[in-house]
Amino acid sequence: MSSRVFTVNRNVHPGFWPIIIGHWETLKNLFRTLVLRQASTIQYPEQKRDVSRRYRGIHILAARADGTPKCVACFLCATVCPAECIHIEAGERPERTIEKYPVRFEIDLLRCVYCGFCVDACPEEAILMSRENDLVGTSREELIIDRDRLMRRAGLAEHGVGYRPTDHDLRRPVRIEAIEDMKNRYGLNGPRPRR
Ligand code: SF4
Ligand code: SF4
């Protein structure tokens, strides 16, 4: 709801006029709320406001078709994170084309500032954000969210996917074209170092 701003010159005696204006605004809002049922507030948490499709809420780790993490444990997200709240331990995958995966992937949601830099940095689009912002827990440990919880988060279906690179990254087609070109020329793993 839009609101008007009244500038008050405090160097002069205001008189009754500002008081009348203030009461008039209060009475208008009272009328809107009680009679027209147009309250500015909602009955949270039963009711929730719609948020943008680019909302930066609690993270999601994407999965491959076989259910394994899409993440290749490159550490780019952990490196770029300004809050230093991403902790990754890498393990080896048997496939020559993937190589690594996160044995451990944790985000400390109490340190996270929800900037989305990790999403921007990820070369695999493996980390996304959701529109979920209900951050409730009874201990700090509960709000350090691990790999499996990031992959299967309760509430995701209800809130939906939020900030992700595919929506706004204008350089993405250029990057994809460059990667495809590299694959065509050198194979999936790029040029091999000469011995
Ligand atoms: S949203 Fe920002 S602060 Fe949070 S984990 Fe990602 S990079 Fe770090
Ligand atoms: S940037 Fe992406 S692929 Fe790399 S470790 Fe983070 S989530 Fe995994």
C-alpha cells in the first residue's frame, strides 16, 4: 500500500494541523481495515505474501537424473561466499567426465547473507535459491543445513524456486557455446596437458 510522506519543519511551532493530519491518516487506516477489510498486515504464518521469482531464500542443491548431486565440488561457491558459510568436502566419482562430487556440503544459514553470489558463481547451475524464508530452529546446529537436506528440502514445493542464473544471465548462451566448442574440439575433458 502506498503511503504519503509529510515533511515537518521542526524549527517552527507546528500547531494543531499536523496532529489533525496524523489522526486523519489513522482514522482512514482504521476504516480500511475494519470496514473495507483491506488490512496492510497478514495472518502470518497461516498466510504468506507472494514473493518475486528471483527471491533469494534458502538454498537448493540440484540433483542429476540418477539422484546424485549435480555439484562437482569445484569450491567456486565457497570461495566467492562473502560470509564464508559454505563448507565442502570433495570425493571422487568413477566417471571420467565428472570426477568429483560433494561428500559433505553444508551451508550455515545463520551466517549466510542471502546475496546469491554462490548461485552466480556455480558453473553447473547446481546451487539455486528458493522462495522459502522460514528460518526456524531451536539450535544453531539445526540451521547448518547439510547436503541431503539441501537436496530434499521440505517446503520447496510450497514456496517454489527463487533466484537462479538461467533467468538473468545474458552471458550464459555465450558460455554454453564456448563450452560446446571446446568439447567438439578437444573432447569432454578439454585439452590434455602435454607430457
Ligand atoms: S547466498 Fe551469499 S552468503 Fe549465502 S551461501 Fe551464497 S554466497 Fe554465501
Ligand atoms: S560452485 Fe556449484 S559445482 Fe562448484 S562446489 Fe559450488 S555448488 Fe558445487
